[in-house]
Amino acid sequence: MSPAAGRSFGGYRLLRSIASDAISTTYLAMTDDAGAAGDSGGPRFAVRVIGRVNQLDEQADELVQQFLAEAQRAGAVDHPSIVRPRDLGVIDGHPYVVAPFIRAVPLRDMLSHGGTINEAAALAIFAQLAGGLDVAHRADVVHGSLSTRSIWIGPSTGKGVAYVGYLTGFGSSGLLRERFAHEPRGAPVDDLLY
């Protein structure tokens, strides 16, 4: 079970849950230092907290180390469509990654709530994301778990596009595979197969 909103977690105050997937919950957060300014002041971050991992399980520990290493490598890739981690680690058995907060929503949420994207905007988003993946692949960083949950869509930044596409969740593929290896047949695996 992930920590609850309103609590402190590794120097961050978790304000509210903004997304969840098969293995994690992502929170809007502030640093504890900025907490004195209240919920409206200070820089905001997205803190993705993975479900508790059994630290005595060598395979689980290896997957967590792989996840953290891949997330760290993704942080070295410089592209506007890649959300780069600023902090990561494990606290009380919970692997976590912290990135700057972006005004965006998972593509899955946008589409499931009736949102639409016209063809020109969809092609522009595709070009942005493909450019980010190309830069990542040239740096030997592979996402491994692209889905409508790891693609986030934000409003225009005023550069002639209607929306901006962002890639999140680098390093999650091993943890997802492990999670779904223990699911009963017929369980959804859209994160793996998207």
C-alpha cells in the first residue's frame, strides 16, 4: 500500500493523488521546506510511489535496482517530451521517482472522459513523442512500457501546437512484467502490450 495523501514522504509533502497504474500512485507534492508557504506556494513535483517491495526477495530487489537505474539514465536524456527525474530511491520498501510537476493528464484519462484530439494535433503529439523516443534510443535508454498511462497530454505552450505530449514511466517495464506474472489469466495487461 502506498503512503496516503497529506503525509510526508522522503522530504516531500504529498498533496493529492493525480494518477495511478498497476504498480504505482503518482502524487502532486511539494518539498517539506516549501510546506510553510501552504498548498499554493513553492515549487510542485510529481512523486511516483511504487507499491511496497519485499526487500528480502532477491529478484524483487534486482527489479527495483533496475527500475531506479533506468529511471536515472532517462534523467540524462534531454528532450522536451521526456519528463526527467530529479530524485529517486527507496523509502520503507517503496521505490519512488520525483519529477517536476507538469500541467498534463494521462492520455488514458483524457480519452476515457470523452476528450478528443483532432488529426492534426494527434500527428503533432506523435511527432513530439517519436522525437523524444528517438533521442532516448540514441542514448541507449528504452522505455519498455509505453501505454496511454505513461503518455501525458498537456495544454499548448504557445509554439503553434494545440497540445504537448510527455513521456513518463521510464524503467517500469520490469516491475510491470513481475506484477502481471502473478495475475490470473485474463487480467488486463494494457501497460505491457500497448
